[in-house]
Amino acid sequence: MFPNDYAFHWSPLHVLFLGIFFTVLIVVGSHFAVALWRASRGLRQNRYDAIRWHADFEDFPPELRACRHALTGECADRKCPNAFDCRQCRLHPMFIAKGLLPAECMEEVGGMIFPADRYYHRGHAWARAEADGTVTVGLDELARRLVGDAPAQLPEPGTTIQVNGSAWQYQTGSGSVRILSPVDGEVLATGGASGEWMLKVRPSAGSLDTRHLLRGAEVKAWITRELERLQLALAPEPTGATLADGGVLVEDLPRANPSADWDRVYGEIFLEV
Amino acid sequence: MASQSTFDRHLIIRGLERCSTPRFLLWLLPWVLLLAFGLYGAGLCLVRGLNQTNMDNRFAFGLWIFLDLTVIALGAGAFFTGFLLYILKKKELKAVINSAVVIGLVCYSGAVAVLAVDVGQPLRAWFTFWHPNTHSMLAEVTFCITCYLTVLVIEYLPVILRNRKLRQIPSFLLFEHELHKLMYVFAGVGTFLSFFHQGSLGGLYGVLHGRPFAYRAGFALWPSTFFLFILSAAAVGPSFIALSTWVVSKISRKRLARPEVYDLLGKVSGRLLILYVLAKTVDTVIWINATSPDRGFPAAMFYSWKPFGTWLLFAEIALFGLLPALILLDGKRRRRMPWLISAAALASAGIALNRFVMTIQTLALPTLPFDRFLTYFPSWQETATFLAVVAFGVLVYSFSFRYAVLFPQEKELNVAQPSQPEPELVAVGD
Amino acid sequence: MSTTTAKNAKNARYGMVIDLDRCNGCGACMVACAVENNVPPAQAKATARTGITWMRVENVANGASFPEHRTAFIPIMCQQCGEETPCVSVCPQQAVEVDPKTGIVDQMPQRCLGCRYCMAACPYHARYFNWWDPEWPAGMEKALNPEVAPRMRGVVEKCNFCHGRYHAAKAKAAAAGRRDIDPADYQPACVEACPTRAIVFGDLDDRSSQAAQLAKSPDAFRLLPKLGTEPKIYYLTRRPWVREIASASSPAEVRRG
Amino acid sequence: MKHSGKISFFAGFAVMLAVGWAGFPRLLYRGTPQPLSFSHKVHTGEKAGMKCEDCHVLRASGSFGGVPALESCAGCHAAPMTGTAPEKRLIDNYVTPNREIPWLIYSRQPDNVYFSHANHIRLAKLACKQCHGDHGDTDTLRPYQEDRVSGYSKDIWGSSISRISFGRGRRDGMRMDDCVSCHREHKVSDSCLACHK
Amino acid sequence: MNFGRRTLLQFAGGSAAGALFTPIPWRLLWDSAVWTQNWSWIPKLPRGEVTEKFSTCTLCPAACPVKARCVGNQPVSLTGVAATAESNGALCPVGLAGHHLPYHPKRAVLPFRRRSVNGKVAVSPLSADEAAAAIAERLNALPAGQSTVILDERPGRVTSRIYQTLAAKLPRGEYVTSPQTEGGTLAKLESLTGTPAAMNMAGADLVVSFGTPLLDGWGTPGRVFAARDRFRLIQVEPLLSRTAAAADLWIPVYPGTEAALALGLLNLLTGAASGWTPEKVQSVSGVPAESVARIAAELKAAKAALVIADGDPGGGAFSPDEQSLFAALNLAVDSAVHPCGVPRVTRPIEALPDASIGVLLCDAASSGAGTPWRVIARKLAPAAMVVSLSPFLEGYGRHAELIVPAPAYLESLQEVPTAPDAPAAGFALAPPLIPARPGATEPAEFIARLAGEPVTLSVELKKHVEALHATGKGEVVRYAGGEVTPVKDFKTSDELWNALNQGACWRQGLPAGMYASKPSARLLQAAVQSAERRLAAGGQTDPARPLMLITTAWRATAGNAQVSPLLTKLYQESELREPGNSAAIHPDTSQKLNLKHGGQAILTTACGSCPVAIVVDAGVMPGVVSAVIGPTVDSIGAAPRNGGSTIGDICAPDGDAPWRVTSAQLRRA
């Protein structure tokens, strides 16, 4: 194997054969090592959340990856290529510029209130820019009903959170659910579990970047779509009640419908694979 | 639907419907038993020696080598799908690449495990690395199989690291992410290795110039079987991926890949298969008329021993080669599942038959003029060892299928359709 | 360099000529070979296909029935191929080689991993695998030949022209300060044991040796000549039917008519 | 805290290095004392005045006599000559009951190795100590060290566990590599069966 | 710092990585591989100086000189001695592995008694003294009409003479020999003419052999093969044996009708057997008339012809009636037989009345031939005591009540008398090479103890050598170097004794004269009449058993003789020789009986049936079953005992001519 071994011959075939072998070993080994090194670098650079979100996003079924503009009917069926980060999207500014969507404000969908003073993330967290430059982050009505009274695990003040990264978590009966952050920034304070807001964040960009967040009329289209998905997710486990158009969601869904596959429902609604 | 009895649901990717845990365990049970039984048989062979097999000085290779060659040929789906996806950028095959990688891993690791039992002194197997005889096709095989198995393990890592639980470990997920980015390198190296591996397995027999039934003239170091094995494995690999996907979808009662994926696999397989049939025919004609007679053996003689008649040659080339190739080349038929699957099954059987002919028939045919035709039938220990590999494969695949995403299209293809137009869902609130 | 020649004995190309007309199939060669090379008696379950007989005497018949039926014996051992040696090129780890000094195809059981590829490659079926651990009845291991190491199970072995005897001849020559051995000191066990003197052994390159002369006899032939393996075992017969069967290239199942 | 992972990793690494290089060689070999104490020095010294060839003979057949049989010892030590304790043991345990002394041969190769002293002494003109060291000058016999796994004498592998050596002369073992490198160097036969049987 | 699972894992990871930089994995890899090359269950080779020692093979009557390569006291291989005419370097496979016999798995180590209690066999060990006492007890109570018999399979030895003397001292003692095959023709010639006979095969130019395995274990192989290049061989035999295959002419003959051909030949040569025209011979024996005439012509033309009808070691001897005829043929031609040697003393066991033996003492020596037990059993009285003095449990040991082990081959000083094919009388010693195992008793010394006449074999042998020395005749051939010394040159008998003990043989000088050249008319007439009587008696076939069973065995592989386990090479690991209990039939016969090569069948004779393995062989006469009676698989060594009866057990002895042809039936098992 090595030239110092007696079974090694300096014949062209031998050199070629072992040359190829060692080349393969080096290529495989070095790339494996590169992957290891890059992974450890990523770990140091705290890239887990972003990569996790990208990995999850990749694994979403296509209908989950629908573009917000497709939800509102602004464009035909379109899948988001940017992991719901409209800040990187080339098309999003064009849609905004066209301003096709009426700035209609509808606060109540399916018996739930979605105040217009805030921006909604696709993972059901909302963000509201406060006058002092901070951003208040909370959970929307639909999500709250899904989570019920599950205890929340909030990050320590001082923690940095990233858009689409994990902001806080709930411990539910079927496991933990993480809520995606709608904002980049540092957590300043945390609200109570039952409180109206969850986090106070100082946005790292100075102010709240809202490009990737839903607002106005988009919210209705989105929530309607979410309710449809919720229906589908809960469908195989029939419950006693029916959600007719205009019906309202019960306050604490898990308690009202304990036999449902909540793990799956949370995954569908909170964008987690 | 995940029911209350699915205790391992936190390990299963959300959105993938898997049977309940007891049912899964029930499915595993026979395979685990088979594995245990097979390991017992293999253990006997290791502890007491190869006298536990029915191999003998004439049938120095038996069931194990035949099956090694076959599973490795079928496992070629892994390298060839990887090649098509990562090198030729056939994006559709992303739908089956993970499954292909698992199949490849199972086939190769099973083959290596069986080889470790098959050799008389497994503790010395590393001598091949230390003192390689570079003229030997078997040295080439050994190097390729170990390197490729390493590559397959690396390729398998991302599949398994994306398991729902494992991906929550930051270092695993990051490593998976980085590995995945470099996957084209591993796929490329794997393709190279696997090409050589398939070829050297073919060369294994083609170089036996003392065995005119197997001997073939060729190019440089490599006899024609070197290239025929590559071609046949490449041709049948996609067929087997289609076949296995279909089988898994039947067993799991799920749609796993879009028809276009099947169609593409069939098309690739058909085109390569017809090429292979042509090459094999030319090779056979040359062998019958030149290679074999030159070494003193009229080729007709090889078929004079029952039951190995010329029907084998016909079956191998026409029935299991040409026929599936024609089916797969006909777009209309190919797009109909029964046709596609039948053709894929025929092609897979064909490659098994080819490997059988190259191993068992080669050894059964006498060379010395006063020699006899011999037969061989594997012992239960041999069969059990092989079955252990099958069980091992099924187990690895089952676990992978349950806890990892082997078919990325599965989720969207199996979105639960509402059973009623207006499902009862939520209480009419108050 | 002159030192090279001084340090090395002259190369030989050892071979055998076996007179099939003399062989009466007594089997002395097989037994002497087993004794010399420490081949153990068969395991209870061993058969003609799993036993170890470096030297194997085949029984062939002319195909006619009684009373025209005739038989002949063909001793087969490693044919010590000279060219395109089928086993050497296939061994993955250099456990087989042709010794340029003697022309003998060496098989190294200690290097062998037991893949049996060489057995598949050998057209003469002259290689044997140790399917069992070697076992001698209690006490009989005391009677082992000290010049030959017993083989372990799981490896391949074959005739090496009684290499232990070659060693002994070398040592004897060396003790006398000679590098070249005395041909009389080196005769394989089968040659020595053959009661009918059917086997002649010697250096085929040494024109004065009887073996070299007999190998050139018009009655001499080799097995499967068209394979191009250039065996160093020659056979002699004056019986046309024996020659026809034995020197044929293609099998014609003739045993027992 | 942050580096505890690294610390435990390197601790493991270091511990293993120590175990592997210091503990393992001790663990690998089993030492056995020779049955008797024997001084080559005394025998070859002025008093006894024996030569190596008096005991270690090369026979006419070319085979090497190796360690002499009991009768060589009994030739002089049939009755006590010096009255030392080892001599008493020799006479009581071996000479009187006529039992061969079970010497443990440091340089003994396994059964599958053929080594002709005749070739190496007569033709290659090697000095004994080239392989056996200055054995003739020793006053005591060191314990025999046997590899617990392979059963080989430690002398075969060589005293250094690593066997990493770059110069030719630095090989102190009697492994196949050592034989082959010398054979290659002197352009004598390096075929397998030249040294195996 | 928190020592959790994580820390431990990291530590383990570090250790694993660190291990790669230590010798541990690499050395263990190397060591384990090296261990497989020397693992403890591979026997260690003997070490020590290799020396050459000489002895003489005593395994069969051939008397081959043997050169043993020894390590210390242990022979590691045996070869023939090329320098002597006696072996010409040749040794048969049985002799080549003879040094294994002391370690034979069927070796009897200590005396023991075997008794059948309620159908179960109980074995109890005892000392040689106790064994002797048990026999003495039986001898004292020997019923009237029962005799004490010493069975000697190798007559012509000093030991044989001791036995004859001792027999006279035992109560109604008899000395008998087993049916002889080798040397049968010459023994008959001696008894007919009263002159000792020997054959000068080296001078023969034609040998006509009736069923004698001349080239396959007959006589001294080295001598036969040395002579073979000079004589023409005509083999008369019902099947294509190895000798027939290698003969110049093979004359197939119906089994049991060899005498008809001999009568035809005698008729053509002397006119004595008038009526036996070639045509009649053809009708009786199936030998074409022209072949009969041709052989007769060849015999007439030969300058030194030999007719040998010694029978097959497994097939039994020709009857004395037939032998007279073959002996007479030798007288009717220019024969290579000459007057020489010592008269053969045989007292065939057939001479004893049936059911008359009360105590049978079987000597250890083997004739090399297999005698069916039934031949002996019918002479045994009910509840007779059989004592086996063999070193092995097999052979007569299978039927013995008492087993008193003798030293095995090479373990004790033995003697070797004249070989059956020797041109003149000879004598050799077989000095021991291996120390005898404790517990082994020299048979002659054991029997002497019974007779109350202490005998030491070596002393008797020395006396014999002294007598040889005293005659001053003959010469001594030293095995080392082949040097020949006239006996006269040995000053003292001790010198001769020492020479013989170092590996040498004594041989008588060859005589100049011819044997009695013309047979008397009376002798011829008697021979013809007895042969005709015999032919008329034979030949009846039983419709229930339509096949003719002839048995064969290779010398020293059947009966009392044991072979090295290494003979599996010939019998089990190759198809060179068929092992015991295999039955060869012609393809036509196999087709008729629906039997396949390798298949199992049941062979039935009037004496019982036995399972056989079928061998389809076109060299066997249709309608004939050629069965092999030894070695049985279990006597080779490794295989478990097959338990059932052997073909040797079901051969029907027939009056004074044992078991040459038996009618039999074969059916699928």
C-alpha cells in the first residue's frame, strides 16, 4: 500500500491503482472534513435557526409554500422561493408597487379579531412597531386558540432572535411548538404567558422591517387559507361541531377537541416539519 | 393516520402518515426473527468454518457471490440515480434519490457483510489493502466496494440527519446542511467508484482465461464483461428504483412519486437496456465465434449440459433484456403502471439471471476433458445468511422510510382529501 | 553485476513428465503427497469435492462398454502454469506468485484470505480449500513433517512440488558451500513414491535432465493446451484413446463410460 | 463552560495516547522467565573457554542444531562443578531425571517460517550477532516475552512497539519486512516460499 | 464543570481519535491476522534433527524395505528403499502411511473384555494377567470335542513355528492358518510335487494371471513393477480390474469358470484334458475359442512363463481342486518357477470340523487379505471364546470377547518372512522405530504364557538369525546403500543380528536349476478330474438371486488389517478407489435394476443382506456385482461407524473354496 512495504512495486499499474485510490480517499475525506468544519463554523456563527428554517421550508408540501400574493389572488399559483422572506424577493416589491390590493382593513375573520395595527408573520406571530422604536411581538388569535393554555417558554432578555428563527416555544401535550420570529432583534422584555404580547424586541435594523410581514387585506386571505388548512388537518378526526362559514373557533381548541392529531395541526399551522 | 398508538410520532416527520407503532413492530417482527436466524447461520459459518456451506472445491463461489453480484447490480440504482440527479441535473429524480441511496447502502453493506462471512479468513481481509495485487479484479472490487460503501454512508447521513428529532440537534442539522451542499462531490466520486465496481465485478469473470465460458476478450485490462456489467447495472438500476418505489408504495399504501418520475426512470432504463442488449448480443456473437473456439472450446458445448441449455442465453438476452427494453421504449406502454412495473421486474430478473450465469453456470461447467458436470445447492446456513441480509435491508429501509423522508413528493401526493365536502371541525362557537 | 549472479543459484524451470501408460492408479503419489505436505485425513463429512488432495488421480474410460471398456489413470496436480498463470493474476493480495528461480507457482496459505477466486480461475481444479480445521487423530500430529507448516482452515492450498524438499536440498547444498542444489536431492514425494516410476521430475530447461528429454517426446502432451497457460506438467501415452481424451480441449464426459 | 467539550475531548485524546504508547506494550506481552539462569559469558569466558560452535552446530544436512540438548549440558554438569544454585537446579531438575530443559527461544519463528542457518551463515556469511545481538556476551537470560494475541516472541516484532524507522539498519525485529528488505537489498530470492513452508 | 453524559461522550470521542495515533488498533489488526496463521488448534510441528532409519514393512506379506525419515524417535514419513531389488524404492499407499498406525483411531490401547449382557454390550477393562487368567479358566473347562486354536494369518514366520510348538502344549491345541490367497498357486505346486517352489518373475517373459491383482497389490510392488517391463501379461478376470486395465491382454471370463479356460489350455498344451476344446471352453467360460488357442500358443512359445492364480485379497483363494490345475499348467510350460526357498506350511482353517473351536486365539499379523468372518464363525463352537491379539479394535477385534492389544507396526521388533513373489527364501527384521505403548503385549509371548512356556520373541528371532549364520548361506542386503554382503563375511551371528537390526534383509542365493519340467500323467489326470468336479458343482443359479457377486479388496485394506486414516485421500476425498460396501455393476445391469451411480441399494445373499453404494462401471460384466469388502468407512478413521453388516459378512463360504462367487440379489434401498 505504501512504498515502504515489500509488496509495493513501482510498476505503472500499481502506482496508477493506488494513486486513484488515494485520490478518492483524499477527495472523500477532505470534503467530509470541509463539511465538518463548515458545520462547526455555522454552529459558532449561530446559523442553526436560519438553516433549520430553510431545511423545514424545503420539506414543506408545496401548498404550504404558497406566495402571499397568490393567497390574495394577486397572481396565479406561485410558490415562495425565499422561505417566506419577502425581503429577498424580486417580485414582492413589484406587487407592492402595483398596489393591486385594496387597503381594506378587515379585523374579524371566523370570529377572531386581527387588529390592523400590527403586522402578521406566516407563522402566526405578529409584530407591532412601538413609538419608542421597539417592536412588540405576540401571538395572533388563531394561534392562541390552537395553543390553548399551554405554558410558554420565553427567551431570556438579551437573547437575539432572527426572522424565521425560533422566538419562543410552547410545551403542549403533543410536544413542543416553536413560534417563528417575525423580527430580527434583541429581546428586551418578555410578557406573561397569558398576556397580550410576548416579547419586546429592539429591532436590529433600528426599526421594524415589515416587507416580509402580512398586513391589511392580505391577512384575511391568509387566515381564510389557514382555516381551510386547519379544517383539512383536523378533518380525519371528526369532532362534534362544525365550522360553517361565519362560525367561530372555540377558545381553547385542544381542550374542545383533544382527540385531534395536534402534533400535525401545530406542524401545519406553525410551519414546522 | 397517526393514531393514539403511534408512540414514536415525535420521530416521524410531520405530515408523513405512518402506521401505528404496534403495527410497525408487527411488521418488523418477522424480519427481526429472520435476521436473528440468519445471524445464527452466519455465526456458524464464522465459528465452525465454511464447511457449513455446500460450497466445495469446484463450486468455490456459491449462492453468496451470485447474490452479491445481483444485489450490487440492483443497488446500482443508487449511483446511477445520483449520477443523473447531481451530474446530469435530472431534477425530477430528487423524488427518489433518498430511497435510492438507502437501497444502495443496504445492497452494498449487505454485500460486504456477506463477503466477510464468505471469505475463509475475514481477519486477514485487510491484507488486500496492504498488499494489493493490482492485476486482480478482486482487488479492484475490494477497493471500490469499501470506498463506495464509505461514500454511501456519507450520502446516507443527510437522509437520516433530517429526521425530525435529529434535526433539532444543531450540530447535526448544520452538518447535514453542509454535507448536502457537497453532495455532488460525493455523488461524483460514488459514480466513479460504482462504475468501476460494477465493471470489475464483470471483469471478475471475464478475465478467467482458464474458464472459456466466462472469458472474454476486451480492452486494456478489462474484458468486455467489465463494460457489459456497467451498462447492465446502469440500465437496470433505474428500473429497480421504479420497481422498489412501486413495491414500497403498494406496501405503505401511499403514492410516493409522481408518474413523471416513474416515466423518466423507465425511459432511462429502456434506452440503456436496448443499448445493453445490443452490446451483449455483439459480445455473445464474438464469443461464440471467436473467443471460445480459439481456446479450444466450441461454445455449443457449454449448453450441452442439462439444465443449462441455450434457453438460458435466449432468456437472458431476449426475454429479460429485449422484451423489457421494448416495453420501456414505448412511451404509451411505459406510462401505464402495470407495463412499466412488469418491464422493470423483467429487467431486474434479467440482471439476476445474467449474474447467475456468470457465477454458478461458469463453475458448473467442466473444463478438463474428462471432468464432470456438477451441481450445487446451498445449505441452510448459506441461505439463512443471505436471508439475514435481506432482513437487514428491509429493516434499514423500513426504519429509514418511517423516520426519514425517502420520497420528498410523498407529502404532497398524499394530502388527505376531505372525506366530506364540509368536514365537521370546530364547534359553532359561542 | 557479478555479485548478483554469485549470490543466486541458477534459475530452473521445474516440471514433470507423467507416463500414463505406467500409472496403475495405486494412489501412492496421493498418500505420499499428503504425508509429505501434512495434509490431514478427511473430516467425516468431506467428499471428493471438499477434500484436500494436492495430487489427485483421475480415472478415465474410453467410453466403450464391456468387454471393450478400458480405463486409464491421470494424475493431476497443480500444473505449474508458466504463462498467463490463471491463479496468480486473480489473487487480490499477492498470495500466489510464480517463483522465477524455480518456475514453481507458490501459494501462500498465510497470506491467503480464502476468497477462493483462484479456485474459480484454475481450469485444472488443482487448488483446494480448507473447508475444515486440519485435524489429526490424537497422537498423529507427532508424525507431521517438520518441513511443511500445516494450514489453517479457510485458506487455499495446492501442490508446490514439495517445496520443503527444495528447502532441504538448498540447505544441504549451502552447508557444503554450494548455491546450486544437487538434482538428486530434490525429488517431490509423489515422484519418489511412485512404484511404477511413472513420474519423472526435473528442470525442463536443463537439456540433460530426463524430464526435459521426455517432455519433447512425440508422445508427450499437456492438458488444455489451447488455454495458453503453458503448464509444466507433461503427460505421456502411447494409447491413442487416452491421448485423445486427455489432451482434448473440450470436456467430453467419459468417466465410467 | 464553553470549552468543556474541547477539554474533555482532548483529555480523552491524551489519556488514550498515554495508554497506547506506555500501557499497551506492557499489556501486550507476557513475560516468562527462562527455566534456568545461564551465562553465555561464563561459558565462553576464559574458564570454560567454549566456542559458539561447541553448542550451536550446523549439521551436515544444513539444518541448524539450535539450542543444545540436555546431553551437551550433562557432558560437563553430570556432577556439580561450580556448586551454584542454578547448577544445582540444572542437575536436580533436568540432568538427574533426564528431562530436556524447556528453553524459551527468543528468536523462534512460527512453524510456517523456513529459515536456513546454512544459507545465511555459509553463503551470506552473516555473523550470528547480526540477528541475535551480542548474545554470547550476556551474563543472564532475559525473560521471554510472548505476544498475548499472536503468541509470537517479542523479538520477532522488535523492541520498539511503533516500528517506525526510516533507516535500513534501524530495524531490530525479525518480521517479514525485515527479512524481505535484506533479501531485496542483497538481491536474493524474495519469493514467498523462499522463506515460508 | 458538569460531568454529564455529554462530557463522557466527548471524552470517548477524544479517546477514539487518540487511539488512532497509538499502536493499539494497528497492532491488534496485525496480531489478530497473525494469530489466524498460528492459532492454537493447529498442531505444532515436531522440531529436532532429521535422521534416516530403516525397517521392514510388516503390514502385508510383501516384505518391503522401508526408509523412515525421523525427527527424534518419531518417523515422519516412510519411503521404499531404492537401492534394493526388494522394493526398488516402491511402497504401496498403505505402507507409505504405515507410521500413522500406532495412532490409529481404532487402536486398542488396553486389554478389555466385551460381554453381551441382555443384548447390550458391556466392556470392562482388565490387565493382561487377568485376560490370561480368564482364558486359562476357559481352557481348563474346555468341553470335550472342542479345541483351542491359534489362528495365524502369516505363516512361515519364526512366530508361526512358536505357535505350532505352543499349540501342542494347549488343551487340544491346534495351529491353523486363514485361507491364503497370495502364494496359493506355488503352495499347491509344492504340495503336488513335494519340491519347494519360487518364481523368478524377473526372468519371466509371459505371465498368465487368473484373477490375481498382479499390478495392484500382489507380491512386492517394487519387484513386480521392475519386472513388468519385460514380461507380457495376460489377465483372465471377469471384470476390468486395475491389473486387467494395465495388462497386455485382458480375457474376460464368467465368474467361477476360470478353471474351464485352464482346462482348455491344458488340453491344447498337453492333451490331458481331452474334450476341453476351445469351443467347449467358450461355451462354459465365455472366452472366445480363438482367444483360448491364442493363449495356449503364447504359453507354448514362451521361454519362461508363469501361471498365477492367487486370487484377490477380498475375493478369496481358488479351491484346492482348481489350484491343482493352475499348478499343473505351470508344469506344462517352460516355466519361470524354480526349486527354491522354504516349504510353505499352511494348515487351512477349513480342515477343522465345523463348530469345533472352543477358544480361538487370533494372532496380530495380517495376511493382507480379508477373510469373511463367516469362514471362521462356522468353525466356532457355540459360546466359543474369541481372543483378538490385534493392535486394533477392528477386524477380528469386532467379534472378540477378549482384546489383548499387540504392539502396532513399528512399535516392536518383528520379523518378515519370505515374500510370496520372492525368487528365493528371505528373512528380514523390522526393528521398532517408535517406543511401544504400555499395555501392548506381544501375541506369541501372551500365548506362551497360556501354554506355560515363557517365550521372548526377540530371543527366538535371535536364535533364528544364529541358525542363518550357522548355515553360512545366502547374502545380506543393507537397506542403506544397498550393499550386499555374503553371510559368510559376518564373523559372528551378533554381527549379522546387528546388521539386520539396522535395516537389512537376508536372502538365499538363486538356484541354477529348473523346476520339474514335465508333469506326470497321473498328476495331470488328477488335476483335470478335480477341476472338472469343481466346475460341475458350481454354476447353479438361484432364480431369487440372479446376480453373481464377486468380491474384491485391495491388499491390506480389508479384514484384520487397518489402514492409516490418510487413506481417505483414495477412498473418500477422491474417487480413485471405491471404499468397502460399494458394489459395481454394468450400466445394463443398473438400468435393468433401476439403480443409479452413487445410489443406495441392498445386496442380499443366502447369508444375509447389506447396504451398498452403487457404482456403475462399464468394465464389469453384465449380470455381475463386483463388491468391495474393505476398508469399511469406519475403519479408515474419521467417519462414524455405519453399524450395519459388511459385504464381507454376507459372503457365503462354500465347502473348501471360500466365497469366490456368490449368487446375490440387488435392489434399491
